[in-house]
Amino acid sequence: MKYAILSDIHANLEALTVVLDKCAELKAEKYICLGDVVGYNASPAECMDNVNALDIVGFVKGNHDEYASNHDEEMLGFNQHAKAAVLWTKAQLCQEKLDFLSNLPYKLVVRGAGITIVHATLDSPESWGYIFDIHQARDNFNYQFTPLCFCGHSHVPIAFTKKAFAGGVIPVEEILEWKGNPNHEKDKDPVIKVEKGWKYLINIGSVGQPRNRDPRASFAVYDVEAATITRYRLPYDIASA
């Protein structure tokens, strides 16, 4: 089984199209969406249609999905540009799509896959916190009861592992290779080998608005049989977007 994991599409149809073409090429069988399908960019309805046409086994709500579908006009914590984008997005979506976004859960366990998904953090998913370092990852692991947890929200790919108990210590470490090299488009795609008995917390980056100085669309594929998680980065027509 191959699961394609997408996050933070942010209404970027040009990026999403390239990513879905690659997923088809890789023969992805099931899809997981970590939220923020809408916001910022120009094609919220089209992106929602494309995502909902997939064989989705897990779908959670992002902060832009929430603000686009609720009645909060103040949006405390949003800058003026993000707020303007949310208000514009609301006007582009029919009530059915708004209801769909509103009814998405904040976190979810994917049945039979050993995967938990959340847009932000497991300890308080509706507060829209971020995971940037080992201390925040350690807190998150306390709420993670499956081997794998995928998250988004920061638009910055980062990964941590909590190794099996040994010698009275359960170490949490960052998987530095997951970040990749944003300055070299031809470097190898980062791969995590999934070890039995370990836990993994993985931010896959953003399809539609990367914030790690690498403009390529970022997503991941979990190959269950190979026990690998690979992060792919794809160029797309940024000027059109």
C-alpha cells in the first residue's frame, strides 16, 4: 500500500496538479490530506474538487479551512494579507463546500494504517500551535499512540523520531536528512526508513506555499511494504499561480 500525504495546498491549483500527476506516476493508492486546502491562492473550489475526487482515507481541518468556513470575521492572529485572502476565499465557495470544511475533524487516526494525522499539534489541535524543535516534538509524542504522525501548518518540513525504550532512556531525535537541501534541485529525495517499535512525527512541508527557502511543491509518500516515507519536491509554474 502506498499513501500519498498532502498538506497546505492553499488553493494553489498549479502546484496541486503537478503533485497529483506525480502521485499517479508513483502509483499511490490512498490519499491523506492534512488540511489547509484553501487560503492564500486563487483556486480554492478547484483544489477542493480535485482533492475530494481522490481515494481519501484521512482528512483533517487546517486553520485556513476553519476561518474560511466559520463566522469569525476578526481572525485574531492573522495578518492583514492572510485575513483578506480568507474573506475572498469565503466568497468563492458554495455553502456545500463551506459545510464540508467546517465539519472536518482537527485530528484523526487512519484505520488500519498506524497513522495519526493533525494539521497543527496533537495536544491542542484547535489552538493552531507549531512544532519547530525537539521540545515541542517531545510534548506531541505524549499524545501520539500510533507509530506514525503526520502534520503540517508550518510549511516547513521537519521530522523527529522517538526510539524504542533502552537503558532507562527514550530519546527523541530530529531526523536532519528530512529537511533536504533547498539549494540543490537535483539532490536526492529525503527518505525515512521506518523502524519497528519507534515512533515518528513528520511534517511533510507544503504543496502550495513552501516556507523553507525551497519553492518546489513538497509532499510525501508512505510505502507500507518498503517501510519508507519519501518526501518529493516538484517544480511547478509559480508565475501562473
